Amino acid sequence: MSELKDRLRADLTTSMKARDTVTTGTLRMALTAVTNEEVSGATARELSDAEVITVLTREVKKRKEAADAYDGANRPELAEKERAESAVLGRYLPQQLTDDELAALVDEAVAEVGAATGAAPTMKQMGQVIKAAQARSAGRADGARVAAAVRSALS
């Protein structure tokens, strides 16, 4: 069983005892998303920690998009609720890469693709470089940040 999923369950119990409604609701939602991911597909399966992190990252992204939508609709109270939920989920995600770390990771990915193709990658190989960089980042950098870093490295 996933250690991260166990930690989510334990923290849910703790937040329920502390009557922390925001954390309780957010962790329930996160565990539901994990369970839905486990039972999706042809057969039910147990998620690894990396897969749980992927689900949590997706949920954080949803919360940030919803907060932006609420800000645009002049609903700051709902936007603040979404940001609070995002902050709760953020505690379970790995530390995000700094810009320097991301640039170094992209440089490694460019070198890897260059070695595989036998020539320096161009914008035509951007997808291959992004794929290699995403694999190296292991969920510690947003896809848009990785794509922007690859684009600047190849241009």
C-alpha cells in the first residue's frame, strides 16, 4: 500500500478530531480522487506513491484554475477557499524545482536527446526534449514551466 495514501488517511483522522473543516474536506476529496484513479480502467489496482502524487498534482492544478476563475468572476471568498485547499494538498507534494534546477534538468534532457539523435536538438525535437525533461522532473515542476524552459533552451 502507498505510504502517501496512508499518510493522507492518518492526517484525515487527525483533522477530523481537531474539527478542521477545510483540511478534512480537502483530504476527503483527495482520497476520493485517489480511489477513483485506482478503480478506473479495466481492473482495480493499488496506486504507487508516484501515482498518488500525480493525482494530487492534478487536484492542485484544478484548485488553482478554479481560484483564477473565481477571481475573474469577482468571487474572492470562493477563490480563497480554493487556494486554502490547494495549500493543504501542497503539503503532500514534493518540493518544486527552482528555476536554476529546472534549467540544469532541461540542459541534461537536451544533451540526452542530442546523444540519441546524433545532432543538437532543434525546435522539431522539442517534444522529445520535453518528454525527457518531464521524466527527470518527476512531478516537481509544472508542465508549462518545463515547456517554457525547453523552448528557451532550444531557441
